[in-house]
Amino acid sequence: MGQYFYSFREVPFNDIEEGVRVKTVDIPNVELRYMEFAPGTTIPIHTHSETVVTMILEGKMEFTVGVEIKQVSQGDFFVVPANTEHCGFTQEERVIAVSWSSKIKS
């Protein structure tokens, strides 16, 4: 990868838990993730110290941010504020998503 151009094709998957595979690219001030969720995968309740924006590229899933629950699908995106509990689950189809977060602390 160069200074300005990157490709997830050059990044290996990391299996972070059952049914969840992630490719992560750290660039100055930003972390970008390509994620694949297998059908029937549960994403347990967790938090991050940074705000994360996620966009669904393929499939659909139910996702909870704080107390709001929504079915998200291709083209939808959602914001998880820093230190906010969130979780989700896929149903009968695979979900592909990308997310990005700032590494700049305010």
C-alpha cells in the first residue's frame, strides 16, 4: 500500500469471533474496517472509546445503538457514539459492511 491509495484486497482477514471476519487498515488519524458477518451471527453488546460509522454494503441485519433498534440493509449507515452500548445479529444471509472511526481524541 502506498501513501495515499489502499486496498482491502491486500489485507488479510482476522477472525475476531465466531462468524465475524474483519480486515483493518490503520491510516493516519483513521481506522477503516471491512467486515463480513456469517448468517446467524450475534454481535454481543459492547462499546468503543471512539465514534464509529458503519455502512451496510450487502445483506441486512438488526442492529441496536443505545436503546434504538433498527433493521439495516444495503446503503444504510449508522453512527455509534463513543462509549455507547451497541449490538446486533444477522439472520439468514451474510452481511458485508465497512466502518470507519477517527483515532483523534478530543
